Amino acid sequence: MSGVHDRGPPVLVDTNAIIEAHRTRSWRALSQSRRVETVDACVAETQTGFQLRRKEEAIDASELRESLAAVHSVGARERAELTLRKGNIALDEGEEALWAHALARNGIWVLCGPDKASLRCGVRLGYRERLASLEELLDGVGHRPAMELRRAYTKKWHDLVVGEMYIEEWSGRGAPNG
């Protein structure tokens, strides 16, 4: 399909980004304007803890799958490759699956996930320029959320944290190749 999903590279989203986009009523704007993808583990994680969210923040798994351009399964080989490359960074199951999938992809993509371990993984692996805040993605499609984004989803927070991580990871070692 061409058209609405052609605006920029595919966007890989983690569980937290999906939940925040739904909370701020921004999911439709993002998923209809960009090629938004995730992994099975992240879809499953959107269903855990639902009893702790308000009713209007509930995410229907089948509707979520339909709104995504793709939901990827991740195998043991991809996970092993990530394990070898990421070092001692502790990712949750969804983040691990998303990064394992990202590393196995060809072509350009961006990843949206505010968890610090996930961001550190991206910086360590040389993908700092492919990390995007939810606010940056929404700005890119011309959408203003119905309510304020939580701090960890803002461009300002993202840029500060990623910049600090880059300095920590690469000071004295030289810049990454990726």
C-alpha cells in the first residue's frame, strides 16, 4: 500500500510508547500517518496490567494489531544475536524482542521507546540517530496530543538522556560505527 504510510521510515514502537499514544489519544494519528510496527511481545505486554489502567486507557489487542502495519515474531537466533551485542543491559521481554527484531532488519527504521535500558541499548549498538521520542514522531505527522505527554515521551527529555548516555558509553572509546 502506498500513501499514508510512506511518510518516513518504519517506526518500531515498544509497549510504553503504544500505551502513552493511546492515553493521549494520539495512536490513530501516528498509526495512520506512519508505518508503525512492533513485535508480538509488546502487543502481549499492552494487555498486562490493564486492570491498573482507567477504562478509557484500555487497549484492545485485536484493534491494536489491525492498526499496526506489521507485528513481528522474534526467534531464538535474533535474541541470541542481541544478547551477544548488548552486553549487560537488562531489557524487559518486549524491549528485548523489539531490539532483536530491529537488529535483524534491513533498511532504515526508527525506534520509539522511552525506557532508559532500551535507549542505552540503542546508543551502545550505534543507533543513537534512529532513536525517536513520541513527541518528535507526533510533531512529524502534525499531531498535537489531546493531553500533555508524560516527561519521558518528550523530545527535550529524550535528547538529554540520550546525549548523556552517548557521552557515558563512548567517552574514551571513540564513536560507534553505526
